Amino acid sequence: MENLIEEKETKVKPKRLSLKPLYEGVKIGVKKDGKKYSVRDDRSRYFFPEEWIRFFDAIKEEKKSVFDALINTGGRIDEVLHIKPRDYDWDRNNLTLRVTKMKAAKGERVGKPRTFVISSQFARRMRKYISDKKIGDDDLLFPMTTQAVYGMLRRTLQKIGITDWYQFSLHNIRKTHGNYLKALGIDSGEICYRLGHDLNTFIKHYGSANIFDRKDKTLMVKILGDVYGFK
């Protein structure tokens, strides 16, 4: 039942037959085809830096890299699961997400690739990961399913005692990335480009008031590294 909480971005709203409480702040619905889905009251939850560090430290070592990529790129899970070694420009510390969300409302037939800077620390970790795993230049870095990654997220949040774990989906890591960059003073336009959104969408769904203190921001830099020159 807990697997139902993972959300996916979609422009098509499911046809609901009912909505019943699943957890506090989460309701379960049923589509006409009988498939179940979940709706969260609070879709703005993100990781505070201390929460992220506890979460990341609790992930099994061999599984850390996919979460490292999610927090350092702000990519959607489907975008991150399609990353290949050839998508990195190691000389410039750039990454290109080539498989991205198609925005039909804007007349797109395929998603537009996005290229952006990554930290030198993250680049080194990815190069080591690729070398250690002997991943070919055109092979997927993370040959796993969205459901498998979400299962790790859910179990680990419960393991470290996050009481509202059910308010998290993999998409909340993307929101966390955007909020950290915003708190550290990065221009909203640059953040929107990284996330592949316009400003209105960012403000409505990803932006949050800056409630972080100096310790939080120090930990954010520890998490994101020297991307945009953070020190």
C-alpha cells in the first residue's frame, strides 16, 4: 500500500471514483480502470540539510550514487535513470540530461536536453563510480527501476525516524535541490533552467520561503559542493 505514494508529473488528471484517507495528509483514490493512486495534501515537503545527511548516510554504499545524482542535478527520476557516461563533459564539469520530460502543452514532441554545471566533487564521485563499475560510455549509470529507487527512499526515511516519511516522493529531492540553490543565492532563472521549468511553475511548485539558518547553508554547501563556486 505504501508504494502508492510515489507521484509522477502528469498533465492528465486521473478519473476518480473515491478518495479515502491512507495516512494523515495522504488520501487514496481509485481510477475507473481499478488502479489505485495517492494524493498528498502537502506536496511542498523537502529535506532540511541535516535530514538529507542522515538519510544519505543510511543508504547502502552500493546504492548511494543514484541519490547522489538526484540531489546534485535536481533531475526527475526518469531523467536521472537515463544518464550515461557520455552525457558528462569532464573537462568543464557539465552534465547533459538527454531524456527529459516532453511538454505537450508547449508543442513539444520530444523533451529538450538540458546542460548545466555540476560540482567538481560530484564529478569525481561519478568518474570513480563509472570506473569501479566498468560502465561503458553508452551504458546506463543506474540500471534500476523508479519503483526500486522509491522503495529505498521510503524504507530509509522510516529507518532514520522521519515521522512524515509518507509526504516524500522522489520528486521531493528535486524540490530540495531547487530550494538549496535558492537559499544559497542562485538566480531563479538559472534554477529554472536546471529544473526545466518556467518561473511561474518554480514559484508555485518548487519555491519556498528562505527559513534556513547559517548552519543549514553550511551543510547545503557540503552537500552540493563547489557548483556555482560555493565554498
